[in-house]
Amino acid sequence: MDMHTLLLSFLFVSILHVHTTSSTGTENFDASRLDTYIVRVRPPPNFSIDMSNIKLEKWYRSFLPPRMTSSNTRQAFIYTYKTTIFGFAVNITEAEKDYVMKNNGVLKVYKDSLLPLLTTHTPDFLGLRLREGSWKKTGMGEGVIIGVLDTGIDFTHTSFDDDGIQEPPTKWRGSCKSSLMKCNKKLIGGSSFIRGQKSAPPTDDSGHGTHTASTAAGGFVDGASVFGNGNGTAAGMAPRAHLAIYKVCSDKGCRVSDILAGMEAAIADGVDIMSMSLGGPAKPFYNDIIATASFSAMRKGIFVSLAAGNSGPSSSTLSNEAPWVLTVGASTIDRQMKALVKLGDGDLFVGESAYQPHNLDPLELVYPQTSGQNYCFFLKDVAGKIVACEHTTSSDIIGRFVKDAGASGLILLGQEDSGHITFADPNVLPVSYVDFPDATAIRQYINSSNSPTASIIFNGTSLGKTQAPVVAFFSSRGPSTASPGILKPDIIGPGVNVIAAWPFMEGQDANNDKHRTFNCLSGTSMSTPHLSGIAALIKGTHPDWSSAAIKSAIMTTAYVVDNQKKAILDERYNIAGHFAVGAGHVSPSEAIDPGLIYDIDDAQYISYLCGLGYTDVQVEIIANQKDACKGSKITEAELNYPSVAVRASAGKLVVNRTVTNVGEANSSYTVEIDMPREVMTSVSPTKLEFTKMKEKKTFSLSLSWDISKTNHAEGSFKWVSEKHVVRSPIAIF
């Protein structure tokens, strides 16, 4: 944002800045004990958005420990922030951190931490086709800017060519920060934020960022495949959208201070969508700096899409739980890259592999063990054999050890938690990944046979023959821990064996990587950019919609049946619950035209935060508003959210919801309720009549149940018109 001079002298700032302790925290300064901290402060007195950077940095300098106040401030700070939060990142000792925390103007001090990355058929699977459906209606995201915060990008990749792309909108304020980066009308900006080094180009040194960016908004590339498998035309969800790249992660992970700097830049540059395939353990929102920065982005009208996490299938394992962001889980698609395993007894099992070089005739099958446990590292006596290994670490790492030992092939055995999910990760030798039930049968065969043998038969790619979507085992589950009364995740999307752009990197195995301009990856890292691109399609069609309205459109139009017209299943082939699927699987063609939306403004989010029992200071950390809780407070259930979650111990719930008509001006909706019999459910009124666009209607939802008999129940209610179905899930837990 632009800053103008504010007539406030440093002396006046210093006078107003009262320290509550005389200890400097630097008496025993030890440079070897420096750590990075993010210091969240109140804005300076009489602050306005036009304040100059110099004046703001003077304010920040006044919080530094004495040894740093006389040094060059720009060298002292790693980053200064003014858009996401007021504050700065700095290297100080723990004693200096304690000194800083005792200052009256400091709201919170966070120790920097490293968060993990949550790592072409999917457009067709989602109903996105070139001359029909959502792409035809929306212009494929034209004019919308998606900011991708990840490991950078391979800016030479053909997925980011700008053929047919219009100039970026005039609101765009970003640029390519390095002369070494090639920008165009598709790739309109790029910056690197790794440990404060902002001059380097955002070159992708891991591949993750290139993959996620192309999933969100890559252009059309004919003949995309991984070693010839999954062959087709690759395209992102919003192939005409613009991309702005913010490198905030390396292959080691993502530092929170770097993420915050990237978000700061993305907001200032003018992105419409912010896509982040990263996250850490859930925590209260005032302790979650990504949630806090996302609140600032939401206020600027920016839609924030975040990964739900890869810690499933256990319950309450979510990342990124704030209600003002979209929390995205992962599911399968209907493509299989088949690698069949045929055992010596004739049994046949269908596994997967993206690398399909040549079939392996029957060979000796071995299951290496050390101290009774399967061990596939530093192997001996496996030359010319097929090795069966438990899939307990990276398949690529296992594959390289097995290949280096001279083995001819590899069978990766799925674990119990993974259920029926299989991966098609590229590897360095012939491989088949089999699911847990098949892995169990293969183990039994090995243990019962005196001379077990196996062959691997590659059978290419099949489409539409596999039951999908199925919730991925790794996709993190609710209930939310930070706010149990908000149903999370919000949505699921494709996140297993996703083919997208990949940089070719020097030093990679030539045989394995010579065709690797595309790669096959899995994770909520992959599902998140799908939703980011779909949000761009909606934003391009409805540029005046809030982030809450876009989220509502995505959630209320989601589907809950698979391609066999049965309820969506989880990894064990049980019906997937609301805390696995959220509102369901995204349906882009429906989300473009949802009929009704549930909107939420800043004030209601603040009332909700106060209703969580947060103190005024804790809410101020998130919303940058003092004494916020002197106004109204609402419960989690009262937030105008497109879903409902309530503790079973409550026994009843009565809440209001307000919908806004964004469909036909003259329209009529009738409620339909789908709840278990033990839950008494009613909606009043049962019919909503609209006579104009943007007209609002409020209704009441009443639930009651016997707490001695009901400890879990799931269902939904939906508003149905001639053209639209607006569905909201209900979870009692």
C-alpha cells in the first residue's frame, strides 16, 4: 500500500513507547543462541494507511532490544510487515525475546517454525471441457490473478506459455523481481522470500511449486504424460488465469516468517486468489499466524485456499481450520496406471505405477527381514529378484535402495491405514504399488510358499473404470480442534496421482527423468490448487463476490455420490463421514451458478471469535481491532456458515441462517431434510420466495435429540428450486 509522511517524530514515538522492565535481555548476549521470532505489535499512534515505510520502521525499531537499536534497521530486520500484520521478523536470543514481550505495544511474539509442504485427467473428471460447461461459461479464469505460495516455479515450462492470454488487469501492482526470471502475460510476477533473501529468482528447486501452479492455472499442453502414462492434454483448472509466484518454501519446508512475507507481497500486489499447499498442527487462531494473515487477506477480498493436511485417517488431525479460509481435503480420480502382480500360485492383483518400462517374467520373490521386520535398505542377495517392501517411507527412496542392490523389480505393500488407496509414483525400476488387502494376500503367499515367485505386467492407463472419488487415507479429518463447532474440512478435491508440470533438474537419473516434464504426485498439496483454480473460475464470473460467497458456492453445490451413484467412500470402502468429506466433492459446473449463497462479513467473524471465549487482545491479534469484544458475541453455530456442526452433549440446537439470492430474480426454494430418525429436525419457513437478485431471506433450523441415545449423527438439509440444489451438511458429534 502507498504510504505518505506522518508528522510524528522518533522522540515522540519513544516517549509513547513505555517499557515495563529495566532489563535489556542482552547482558549475556550469545550470538550462537539467536533464533528467528515474529513480533506482532500494535500500529503506531495516529496510524493511517498512508504512513510511510520509514516512519513505520522507526516504530518497529523502538521495540528492538538495545544492542540492535543503534544498528542499521534494515539489516536488523529479516522482514517488516504492514499488510498481513503489524510487526517484523528478527533474529534475537530467548532473553531478548522475553525483553521484547514485556513491552506494552507488543501483542504476541511467535518463534519462527518450519511447516511442511502437504504434498491431466482431472479437468475431464471434474467436468471441465474446452468448448462446453464451466470453462465455456467462465472464460477459464480470464483476468483473475492466482498467487501461489510454494517452492517457486520453472518459468521455462510450456505450461506457463502465454498464448491466448490477455494482459493482466490494471489493478496488478506486482512484477518479476529478478532479471533472471522470464515473465509473460500468464506468469505475471515472481518473488523469492527465503530467509529474507528477496533478490533471488523464485526458481523451483524441488518441483512442488511448479506442480501446484500448473494444477491451478497451467495452460493447455498436448501429449502430457509421465513416461507415456496418463497421456492426454494437460491443463490447470483456470487455464486463462494469471499466475503470481511467491517462493516461500524450499525442499526442506516453509518458514512461517517467509510465508508471512509472501502473503504480505501477494496482498500488496493485488492477487485475487491465494493458494497455499502447506500447513502445520492446528492451534488457536491467535497463535496461528497463517490464520491471522489470511484474515487480513479475506478483508481485502482475497480468497484463500489451504490444504487440510496429510495426517489422516485419524480424527482431529486438520491443519488450517479457520472459517475464513477454504480447507481442502483429498480424494482419488477415476484413472489407474495399472501394474499387475501375478504370483506363482496364479493369483492376480492390480497395482499401480507411472513408470512402466517392460514386463517382468516370473522371478524369485523375496521379503527381506531384519529382527523380524521388513527391511529394504542396504540389501544383499537380491540381484535378479523381485523384492516386496512395506511402503513405510518414500517409494522413490525404497526404489533406489532396491535398484542399487541389483534387484529387477519391486512390489510396494500398502499399509493398513492406507486401505484401498494405491499410488502411481514414478520410480527407478519396474514396480507395482498394491493396496493393503492385496498386500496382505501377497505376504501370506510369501510366508506359505517354499519358493515364491512373481511377475509384474504393465497394463497401461484406464479411465472411468475405477470407483471414484474415494477419500484418500492421508487426507486429514475433523472435527476441528481450534473450533469444533465449524465443520471441517470444507471440501474434497482430486489429490491422488495427480499429473501436472514438473521441472527437469540437473543431476537427476537420466533413464528415470528424461521424460519428466510432468510428474505424478499425491497429497492435499495437490487438491488445494484444484480448488484455487475453481475459485478463480467463480471469481472471474462473479468479480464482486466475497471470499465467503465463493466458498459457499463451492460447498453448497458439492456432490456426495461417486461415479457409480453410491455414497462417497473412505479408504476402507466405508461410507465417508462429514469429517472426511466436509460438504462433499467439488463440482465446478454447479459452483459457478449456485442459486443461493451464505455470506459472512468481517463483523460477524469478529463476533464469532469473541464467542469462542477469546480475550480482547487475542481478537486484536487476529483482527487488528481493539476492544472488539465489547460488541456482540455469537456462538460457532450462529456463524452464517454453509454447514452445521454441534456437540452431541448439547441435546438441541436452534440457529438462524441467511441466504442471498444470486440465481434467477424470481425463484422459489423448498426445503428438503435428510436426517436420521432419532434427530428431530425442522426448518422454518419451509419455503423461500425471491423476487429480485441479491435479496436476502432468513430461516431457522431446529435440531433436537436424546443425548442418552445419540452420540453421533449426520445428515443435511437443502433448498431446492427448479434449477438449483443448495445443500448444507449437518454433523452431530
